[in-house]
Amino acid sequence: MGGARRGAGRPELARARKRLGLSQDEVAEALWVSPTTWGRWERGRQEIRPVYRARMAEVFGVDPAEVERWIEGAEPVDTQAWLVPDFSDLSLPATVEAAGRLWRCDVDPDRRHVLAALPFVPAALGSWLSAWSYGAPAASAAHEGSGVAVGLADVRRIVEARQVFGQMDHQFGAGLVRPAVVDYLNTTVAPLLRGRYDDKVGAGLMSAAAEMAEMAGWTAFDLNLHGQAQHYFGQALRLAKAGGDALTGVLVLESMTHQALHLGWSAQAVWLTQAAVDAVERADAPPRVIAMSLVDGAWATALHTRPAETGDTHSAKRIQRQLAQAERLHAQGSTDRDPAWATWNDEPELIARMGVCWELLGEHERAAECAESAVRDFAEKRPRSAQLNRINAAEAYLSMGEVEQAVDSARAAIPLASSLTSVRSVERIRTFSDRLEPYAATIQVKEFRAHLNAELTS
């Protein structure tokens, strides 16, 4: 196989690499071959053995049949739908064009399904973070487009809209709000980006657009559309870079971290939290923003090192110090420098995230206390967060061997799981149900599983 392509080039293979934002050296390293070998593969001058074809499917996060299409030169792929942000060009026009293209694709019925089917690609994160941390942004955020004149009032409206969408997401789940967010990006934000604005307005506009793109990414994450979410997070990070806004970058990196944690990519989560801490320092961030970055760093480290399982006391002490420092900083309260999105970084959110860390540290009773406290505070205004923390509490009780209490806590989460338009919420409760397998013969677990299936089916 592959002989027909020899000498003819493999353009789809090259496009697949660029889709990840990887250089030839980087993709060669990921595949454990030399850059020279990869170059020959792209040019169609060397056979690609089956073992490397299988490895490509892993690295690129695609079906092996797709790799065969790239190599054997089958029908071309619609590369306009391959919208993973290209951080090689951080100019303002390129950033604006790439953002608009992504949003148009997401509202186009003929292309939307392509975005929804894209996989999460961990390999893309390294080059993105390098460009975010070290790449040179555009010299100015001013733009002389052919569209409308844009002012600070337009920027404020985007920020306010993002807050409203955020509350709707917390209240009802992403399924309800995501179509409205994407439509707003395409019909309102994109025309403004193509308009005329000076450097000050442009910087604010890039930041506001980054926040709204992050919202679209977050809602895709909540719907388990992880490749699509990654596209939006990457685009949001690029917009924040264009605006020279390290603080908005912290928001995006925080969301990217939570996605990596949810998917179990702990090493990548550690990278993301380190980048967030660096951005916090550059932005001279207010205490509550710093506190959340520290907690996320503790969470990523705990998931990566798993001190409760490995007995890694060094990591455990480091995590505990981070949590204590986060508590002290958060106790300083809000300031007039807090960004609008920091509204969600309140005490219940801090306690909820700390609870997850305590669970990973093996402090199950403390984890349960945190989760129960968060449920009480979240119940009225953030139902999804309350539901997720009921599951956190259930997992902590199960770790303590308190099966009946664990099942009771999880059972209380079922009504919201069935009413919220949040795939992530349903997934969490089903994952907990799987953890009950050792107790499958007990009456409590049988009744719980029957009730869960009945409710979610209905």
C-alpha cells in the first residue's frame, strides 16, 4: 500500500499536520520517527508501514480509515472545516478571519456536523501554549475594515451578553443556550470584528470576543462535543492574544484545564494550569482570580500524581499548600479590578473545586463536606453545579464505604440530570452508577439503577 502515491505527494497528510498546528519536527517526534522520514511521507517518497499508520490514527485522533484516505490519495477533504487555530500567524486580520470562519461553519447546517464530529486532540495543546506564552502579538489592535464603526459601548454589550448567557447555561444547561451563543457570535460579534476601530476599542473587542468564544467552547464541552469545544477554546485564546489580554487568557486556560481534567488528560491539565499561573503574573490578577488558578493547579497535580493511591507525600503536601494559599487569597474578597467573569469565582465555587482536590488526596470526609456545602449554596441559582456536587458528595461517601448515603446523594441528583440540557451531567451520574458495580446485588443499588434508567429514558 502507498506505492501509488510515491512521488505524487500526500497533501491531505500535510493538511492533517497543519490542522493540529504542528511543525514537521513536532509531528515526527510524536510518531517516534525522524523529521526526514516524515518529510518523505508528506512528499509521497517513502512507504508508510502499518505500525506508523496506526500510530498516526492515535496522534491525530481519527479513525484509521481516515489515515488511509490521507495516505492513499482518496477524495480530498473539505479543509475549510478544519479550523483548529493556526497560531503561526497572530496578525489581527488573520485572527479575525479565522474566528469568523469557525463561527460561519458552526451555523451552516451542511458543515455543523463536521465540527461536532471532531475529536479532542491533546497534541495540539503544546504548540498553542508555546505561541500563547512566547509568540509576539500584533503591534496594534486597531482595524480599518469595511464594516461598521465600533465603540466601547459595543464592547460592553458583548460582555453583558456573555454574563446573561453564562447564567442561562448554569440554570438550564448548554443544550438550551449554545445555539444562541453561536448565533450571537456569527451575527453580532463577527461583523464588529470586521469593522473599524482604534487600538483601545480593538483591544477591548478582542477580549470580549474571546470571552464569548470561550462561552461557546464551554457549552460544547458541556454537551460532550470535545473536539468542537477545543476549537473554540483555541480560537478564544488566540483572540485574547490579539487583544494583549493575559487576564482573559486566564479564563480560557481555566476552561481548557477543566476539559482536560474531565477527559483524564492530567499531564496536559498541568501544562495548562502552569500557563494560567504565568498569565496571572503577567496580568497582575486580582486575588480571587489567582486563588482559582491555584486550586486548578492543585486539582491537576492531584489527578496527575494521585497521592492517595501512590503514597506520594511530597505532592500531597504541595497540593495542600496550594489549597491553603488559595483560601487565604480568596478571603481577601473581590476588588474593582475583578473582570466580569470572576462573578462565578465565588466562595461556593472555590469550596466545590477544593472538594474534588480533597477527594483525590484521600480526604473523603472533607471532600464530602465541601460538596454538601456547595450543593446548599448552588441549589437556587446554579442547578447544574448543585447536581454535579451531589455526585461529588456521592463519590466521596462511596470512597468511605457509605454505600447507602452515596446512593441517596446520587438519587437526589437524578431529577436535574434528566431536566438539564447537559450531557456532562448525565455522563457524571452514569459514571457514578458504574462505580456501584461491586454492590450491584444490594437492594439499594438495584433500586437506584432502575430509577436512574427510568428517569433518563423518560
